[in-house]
Amino acid sequence: GEDVEQSLFLSVREGDSSVINCTYTDSSSTYLYWYKQEPGAGLQLLTYIFSNMDMKQDQRLTVLLNKKDKHLSLRIADTQTGDSAIYFCAEAGTSGTYKYIFGTGTRLKVLA
Amino acid sequence: DVKVTQSSRYLVKRTGEKVFLECVQDMDHENMFWYRQDPGLGLRLIYFSYDVKMKEKGDIPEGYSVSREKKERFSLILESASTNQTSMYLCASSPGYQPQHFGDGTRLSIL
């Protein structure tokens, strides 16, 4: 079945770049999303990429999509302590049911 | 901005109680979703609805039901709460295939 995988933890120093990786299995995915969850809060949409794109940049965020390898990454430039959170990758297919498949989330810890 | 409001941030109930979790969105979205979030398991879809009075089972519907009598409101019902339903519950809404927008979540404890 469809699956989305992420590593569970990432630790970086303040000011460095963070790269959070995600792999997915559904080749029919049309949109891929990145969400951020701060402690005790819901999920906040960070950015998303359409499957016919290779890259999308939005201020400090860069999303790279490798469709051949079904690999998605989120790069955060100049990582700040406020970026400490859980980051979820999600894919939406073309099954017509609007369902997303979420990864387990990557907990990013930014060290001062 | 889209606003998805969940009625309670924290809720404590006893086993066997009937529990209602309410979610309201203010952007006239067709689709609404209920997820539960558990450590190490990510988000799992319980039920979703793509129109008033319409519902579809997600991946883990057992022990839950839903109600959507009005477009803006989607209720999750635990018919007889059990301790294994202690979790964080997240509601989301979306227009068509556009991104889902989430509420702040309800942390539910069943004693």
C-alpha cells in the first residue's frame, strides 16, 4: 500500500542549514506537502509542490522533488531556534478521495 | 485566513462514556477530516467527509463515528470511550484538492 517514510530525529546548530528527507511510494501523487507542528499545536502548512515541478523556493525554505527516486526534501536555510518542531511530509494521490498519506514526522532540534 | 476551531484543547473522560469532539471551519470548505496522532505513528485518518451528510471511513474507524449535518461542522463521536483512545485528535478542512488546514487539536485522556 501507499507509504511515506521519514527519519524520526534531526539535530542542527543555529545558523546551519537543515535538510529533512521523505520518501513516498505512490507514483500517482499529484501534490506533496510539508507541514510544521509546534509543541501542543496543530499542523501548519509550510509549503507544497506539484508533481510536475523539481524545485520550489519560498524565502528560507527550498523543496526538492526527485520523482524517479520518489524522494522529497525540505531545506531550511539559516535555521533558528524557532524552527524547532516536528515536520511532516504528506502526499495526495489522484484516487479522487482527497486523502493524504502522512509520514511519521521528523523532530527537528535546533541547538543554540 | 482559514480558521478551523476545535471545541476543546484538553478533555478528560471516563471509560464507557460517550464523547463528542466538535470541529468548525469558517471557509465553506467541502472536505473535512478527523485524524488521531500518536507518538511514532504520525497522523492516522479516522473519517472524512466531502459533503454534508456524506462520510467515508479512513484507516482506523473502529470505535468512532462522525456526523456532518451542516457544511461548517464535523463531529467525531466515541461511542463508548476506552483507554486506547487516549490520543491527540486533529481536525482539518480543505476545498477540493487544495491543501488541508488544521485546527489546534484536542488532547483527549480516557481514564
